[in-house]
Amino acid sequence: MKYLRLLLFPFSILYGLITSFRNFLFDKGILKSHSFDLPIIAVGNLSVGGTGKTPQIEYLIRLLSQKYKLATLSRGYKRKSEGFVLANSSSQVSEIGDEPFQFHQKFKNIAVAVDANRRNGIEQLQQIVNPEIILLDDAFQHRKVKAGFYILLTAYNDLYADDFLLPAGNLRESRIGAERASVVVVTKCPQDLSEKERNIIERKLQLETAQKLFFTTVIYDNFVFSEKSQISIEEIKLKPKMIVAGIAKPKPFYDFLGVTNNDEIITFPDHHDFSEKNIQNIENKLDNKILITTEKDYVRLKGKISAEKLFYLPIKIEFLFNGEQFDETIKNYVRNSTRNSSIHSR
């Protein structure tokens, strides 16, 4: 791997020059960023996948949707539709993508839309839904729209400060891009993260004075769920099972479920579109086992695997320190940015 990085490093330099020049054009106003008159919160990362954007978006939905009319806007990665699509009761995962479909299934009080053209997506949402807040999913590099608040995620075991630009590494742009962030969240931290480790990470990231740093960990549910029933994790760990995952970094998911030699594990690429051949292979190996998968994979497997055998494990994020400060930072931004802020100041 070390030698492969060395071979690819010249291409990373070229890639870095291109992305830096693009950012320079936006920073100087030569390429235009469009602003909107409502709070827009963008959640994203500098690296390719695996930082926990979906649970972070869900955290924001829970934080804000009870008080504000809220919409999410994603590009709808690997969907089979084009242009702007607003989810409705007849929407399918193939039409809007797995993560937006997950939002749509879990949060009935919000609008969920997809559009690769974020500016057009926001304009369409304003005309059709008129939301008070829009959450932009995976939009840190989408500079044609200027969000009012940027949340940059970086994984504990894969900090952007330790990474290289594509293709030698996994960075989509130089770590200098982190300067655009309002807050930086280090995700997937161990629950016993020490103050010493926090200080080391803080020194590595070298944030600007105005930027705030937070740390989160992944919390798995105590049960897995099917369409009609649930089983405790303690019971699941004792059962022979099949575990299927199509996410960027599935090892913690496998570890939590207590994988044994009696279990069947099948790993697919992130956002995998399960083919008929994949389903047949899964069913041939399933026998009398139950199948445990992630929430994101569940929405793509539902209807293709027997409902009695198909279970998913929900996850949430939890702030390790100063979670109340994060919440207040978000709420203050929204209160100060809504079109009629006096209404929401209480």
C-alpha cells in the first residue's frame, strides 16, 4: 500500500491543483455561490465515505423538526431517476436513493427531496414545500450553493489531517477546505475517549479560533427489528445468523453483533444495488438463519427477502462532551437566520 501511494502521489498533486484552483475561483467570487434567505445547514466531509453523515443528519432532524418545518436535500446517490424528486407515499428506494428513503421512512413530519443540482433542489423545495430549514446531505464540496452553516465530519480512525488527496489517499480536496467549516465533528470515537486523545486530535486538526470541535460515538440499539417483531441483541448473539452489509466500513457493525464461526457474513460495496443474483445467493445460504443488516441496506432488501427473516440494527450518534453546546450552536444559528426570527426566538 505504501508503494502504491508513492506511485499515485503525482496524480494526487495534479488533482490537488485542480480542486484548489476551483476553490480559489469560488473564494474570489469568479465562480458564483448562490445564497438563500433561509437557514441551510450542510453536512459533509473531506474524504470519500464512511464518516457517518446519515446518523448526523438524523440527529439534526430530531433536534429541529419538532419546532421547524424542515426538509432534507440529497443528490440521491445511485438512484435510477433524474432531476428533482420530492418523496411521497409511493416513492421507491430506486427513485430517491437509500439514505433519503431511510429519512422518508423514519421521519414522516419532514420533506425529503433529491437533486444533484442543489440550487435547483432548494428552489423547488421553496416553491413546493416552503420549508423553514433545509439540511443539505453530503454537500461540503457543492460550492454553487452557499450554506449558512457547515458541519464537517471526520472519523476518529481516519482523520483528514492524516490522509492524502485522491487517488493516493481518500481526500476529495485539500485539508485547507476544512476552513469553511462552522464546526468539526470527530465521529465514531471510542466511548472512553480520553482528554489526552482529544487534545492530540485538536492539535492535529489545527482549527481556526472561531471553529468549534465536537466528538461523537456510535450507539447501537439493544434490539434488531423486522417489519413486525424485534429480538434483543443478547439473544441475537447466541443465534446462528447471516449478516449482510453494504456500507463503507462495516467492521464495527459486525463486531457489535458478536460474529461467531456459525454465522455467515456477506459484504457488499457501499450503496450496493442488490441484484437478483445477489438475492438468490443470499437465500441459498440463509437456510434457517435470520438475516441482520444495516438500516441503509434494509430499505434496499425489504420486499426481496422474507419479512420474517429480515432484521435491521438501528444506530444513533451521541456526543461525548458538550453535546448541549452543539445543540445550542445549531439552534442559535437557526434562530438568527430564519426569515422571521422573532417568531422563533422563544
